Amino acid sequence: MTIAMDARKEQIRRLALKRRRKLGSLSDEAFEELELAVREDPMRFVDDDEEQAFLQITQVLDRYEQSRHDDDLLDDEQYAQKREQRNTALVAACDQALVTYDGCVDALTLRLLALDLSQAELFDRLLETHESLRSNEGSVQIPVAGDAWANVFVRPRLRLQAALARTGINTSRFRMTCDLCMDLLARAPLDALGARFTCALAMARLEDEKGFDWLDSREGRHGNAWFHLSRAILMYKLGRIPAARRALRGFDQLCAGGAYLLLQPMYVDTYIPDRPTFEPGSFQESMLCVHEADPIISDIPDFAAWACDQKGFLASAQDFCTRNGFQWRNWDE
């Protein structure tokens, strides 16, 4: 499970913490009352440029999400036009937020994601932004035994790094992706952003069995779509076909629509800014997993064909397609 950005909730927390800092020591009960007051009228507590910029981001993200509600009713041309308008509005709002406060990290990240750059250019610009911010991290106090995600003011930088790591998969920078994810796991062990999922895919592509086993053990070997598919890819690349077959069977049987999605991948739009929240074991989890794994699967052109040839896999995919009212596409037509 991961946590997608809830900008309004974060802003309430940010404003409450800043106001407590100004007021001095508050009891837990008094702070709870302060948070309630902020929740009722956040704008009354915005009194610096940083929070004004964050408010602008909160508002534009609300509009962005609202504009997506009817996307399923649009044909391809209408969707492309609406998506372009939505992203243009998001870029403009980020530009305005950066005029208000040029250090708004979420505005920097969102702007780059909404520009529809090539994956190579997106990676370079996210990396440039990430490295330019590293010099400021010394001023952020993170308890050694704590989790950086608990510091709401650090979350924008964690989101930026997670986006950079996912883009690393798309640009075949698998070792750098692993390094970025391991750093995120060290700083935020509870992993609200799901860096472990991105890392599992990268380790599979690198044939890093030792690293993958450590990561799987860290998860308690509970497994999910990312770990099942990553293990199948890893074992296949290592030439251990019986183990790959077992992992593929787990992906099919334990991940809703896994076989169908591997053979019939579905379009997933750019994450703005995080991986969407999903229910464990859900079709959406499988869809996001296959979407993120697509650059790796495409780089192993015989993997999908091998999977299709495994006993019962194609039948399982077609059965899921029929039961859920999807249309099967023959790619060779």
C-alpha cells in the first residue's frame, strides 16, 4: 500500500505546525483544537509565501482531479485534447506558485511531470532539481530512528526522489534507480511512497538476486503484484525457468487481472505526482505494476511470449477479459 499526495491534509498539518511554533508550547489537546481551526479555514492561517504557494498547489490539484472525473466517457481525440488543457493549466499554476515562492518543491516536480517531456529529458530535469536541493537537507532534522515521512515539510523532496526513481526505470538507469530507492528506504523505512516496488523491478532487471531477496525478506515475503512479477522476471533472466514459472503462476493467481494485463497492457496516465492509492490485491494494483514494469518487459521481448505459452496463462487472461467485459486485442492484426 502506498499513500498518494493529499495536498489539503498536508497543508492543514503544515499550517498548524507553523502556528504552534509561533505560539510556543501547546498541550496535545490545544494542538488538536488548533488543527480543527485550521481545517475549518486554512486561508486564515496562511501568513508566509511558502504556504501561499502550497495553497496554490493544493487548489490546482483539486481542479486537476475534478477535471478527470469524466475521462472514461471521452473518445481518444477528446481525451487527448482535455489532457493537454489540463496539463497546460497545471504548468501555469505551478509557474504562479513559483513566482510566489521559488522554493516550492512540489511546484517544481509537478511542473516537470505536466510538461510531457521525453522520459530522458524528464529524468535529466528531475535529477537536476533533486541535486540542487540536496545542499539544503542538512537543515532538516530527521531522527535517526524515525521516518522522514513523518516530517510533513520533507515530503515534497521525498516525492521528487520517488518520481525520479520511477523515471529511472523508464530510461534504463536501473542501478541509479536502486540507489535512489535504497536511500528513500533508509530515510523513510515505512515507505509511504512505495520505493520498494520500484526497487524490486530494478533489481529484477539487474539480475540482482541477493538484493531482491533482501528486499523481499524486508517485506516479510508477503508479496504483491510488484514482487510476484519482479520475481518471475528475475528468475526468467537467470534462466531458472521452473522458478520463473512458479512466480508467474503466483502473479496470475494472486494478482487480480495479472495475466490479462501482462498480455493486454492498459494505458495509465502520468502520475501527478505520486503512484495512485490502490487496494492491496486489486485490479488497479496489477495495472499500475504492469504499467511500471512495461519498459523492462519491452526490453526482454521474449518474456511476454514465454508467459503466454505457459500452461493456463493465456486461458486465464482471456477468461478475465470475458468476465469483466473487456475487449481482447490481437496485436498482430
